[in-house]
Amino acid sequence: MRNLKIFSKLYFSHTFVGLVAILALSATFYILFSNALTQRTLDQLSSVNILKKELVENYLLKSQQNLEALQLENKFLKIYQDVVNHPSPEQLQHNVDLIDIEHLCTFYNFKNLHVFDTHHNQL
């Protein structure tokens, strides 16, 4: 280093100080921003999770309300009484209540539907 001119010595010392400062700042900003970015990603994922949970809950609640509304219409009781009276298959095919229940099963993609009376007997 003694053989170098003063300009070269100053150039190398300033370059070294500048590189050390840039590396220190880069490491500091990386640590700060990586934690912030990770936290923001977790917050977004948790909000999406909460939103999906609420959507599923709302769908199930709406389905329950629709089924309770059908219960009030006594469609199930009419179908049960029709089946107990042993109507012909042609009469069952033209039964409006039974057609409504089939449409309900198709709409909600139910595989089957079990209906119980107030004494927990399956209709």
C-alpha cells in the first residue's frame, strides 16, 4: 500500500467504506422488510380464511332456512300422506310437492333426503 499514490489510497478507502455501508444497509433493510412481508402475507391469508369460513357458514345457514321454510309449507307431510295412501306411480310422478322436493335435491346436490316428524320417526 506504500507504493500507491494518495489518489489511489483515497479511492480504495472510500470505496471500501461505501461498500461496507451499502452491505450494512442492505442487510438491515432485508431483515426489516422480510419480516414485514411475511407478516403481511400471513394477514392476507388469514383474512381469506375468515372470508371463506363466513361464506360457508352463510351458505349452510341459507340452506337450513330454505329447508325450514319448506317444512312450514307441509310439503313433506303431504308427500308422506300420499305415499302412505299407496297411490299409483303415475299419480306420484304428477305430484307437485314431490317434484319440488326432487328439484330441491338437484339444486343443493343432495344425494338423499331424510325427513323426520316431531317424534324423530323417519317419514
